[in-house]
Amino acid sequence: MGRTRVLVVEDDQIILDLITTRLDIAGYDTYFARDGFEGLKRLHELRPSALVLDLNMPRLDGFGLLRKMRQEGLNVPTMVLTARNQPDDVRQAITLGARDFLAKPFRDDQLLQRVGRLLRRAPSRPAKAPAPAEAPPPVPPPIDDGPQPFLL
């Protein structure tokens, strides 16, 4: 059985090396891209199990990549890892399909724990709506017999 593929899309070489090294040591098969366009190409080629995505990148940023993924039906569990940790950025990333958001700087254990959690979650494909069940019979309202006695 092969190792789990994780794609890291990050333009900062030092951060990229840190993330890919930590994930490699933890047993993941890591790949990388340096901007959103390259990341989109690698997503199609590799079909990774998870994506770690920076927001601030040249050419196509992380938000743009999330939009393209949604348009193309690429449903890869994604964690945004960025120095941009304003509430609006978090909200936008989650709205566009990211499942997690981790602010830089981060600890190694945080990164590994969050990637592991990302991979354990069920795919975010829309679930089939359950068949409508027969409605249970209505429960009659309780009868009010007045105040309950107070026991010591």
C-alpha cells in the first residue's frame, strides 16, 4: 500500500522545505507547487489525498486556487496555512471549500495533527438525502396536575 499523497502549495522556499520535510518524516508522500497555477496542474496530475495551501502567492493566490478547484469539481481536503489570519480571510477560505485554517507561525505538532485530522475526515461530497421516514405519531401534551410536592 502506498503512502498518502499530500500536495503543498507555498511560494516561500524556507516554509515549503519545512512543511515537506515534516510531512515526509511523518510518512506522507509530499509534492509541492510554488503558485496557484502550478498547484492546479499538480492537483490534476497527482490526485493527492490532501492539500496544504498558502494564500499569498504570485500569479494565482490561494483564494483563486480554491475558486478554480470548486469550478473544476476538484474535491481535495484542503488546509490553508498562512500568515493572513484575519477573520474575513478565514471565513472566505472556508466558504471557498477549505476545511481547516492554520496561522503561521505554527508548531510541527500542530501541522501534523491538523493534516492527520484533515485526512481522517469523511470526503466533503454531498451526501444523499435520506429517504423521508414515516412521521412518528404525535405525543399528547402532558397533563398538568398542579405543583409537585417538595420533599426534604
